[in-house]
Amino acid sequence: MLKVSEILRVKGDILYTATPDTPLTKAIETMSAQDVGSLVIMEHGELVGMLTFREIIRHLHQQGVAGHEFTIRSIMDDAPISVTPNTSAEEVQRLMLAKHARYLPVMDGPVLLGVISFYDLAKALVEAQQFENNMLKAYIRDWPTDTLAE
């Protein structure tokens, strides 16, 4: 069974974080420059929120041009769902669909290990399926033919 720890191992451990007091303009700049759809919001070493392009777009739509003057604290999701390294890919899939979440922080107790995106999950599931298909094809190719002759 595919687990979050395996997805993170393949993805790598590059993390993009910010504090709640980071200006929204700086968050947008970071997300754009790094080509990421989320920032994990940390304060005093603890996970306190998630900021995704969804919150930013919703906020800018509501606030207009003045929306750039805000800090992350006012628009972040301050109750993000997180998963652990031992969470199964199936559970991540269920959580993402049930909570309409495209990004889930991975926590090992109080320690942030990474973020699993919908893309990361889809890629890992496709690769696992391809591996399984290749194993089945190899197994079928090596099927003993002399057992039927006996």
C-alpha cells in the first residue's frame, strides 16, 4: 500500500513556508517565482495555516486592488487538515476529495515534513499502477508452459 512517506521521498523535501504576518504581495511573489500553489504558514515553529491560490483569488476578488495591502493571517486557512508519513494514498485521496483540498501538509508530530499536492498524489498513483502493470506483464511472460503438458 502506497504511503505518504513514499510520495514525499520521490517528490523531495523542498518546502515553501511563510509567517502569518508576511505581506500578501510577498506571498504571491514567492508562489509565482517558485511555481508553487501553496505556502505552509508557520509561527513559532508550529503549523498555523495554509495559503493556496484559491484563498488569494477569493480575497483579491472580494477586496479588489486594496487586497494587496493585507497580510497572510487575514486570508489563510487557519485550520488545515494534515496527514502523517504513514497515511495511505487512499486516505489522502479521500481527504482531498471530501475537504476539497488540493494541498495537505505532512506532519510527524509537531514537525513539518512536506506538502502533498493533488498533482503529487496523482503522479504517485499513476507510477504505482504502471509498476504493477509491468510486474504483471513480466509474470505473464514468464508463465511456465510445460505445466499443461503433464
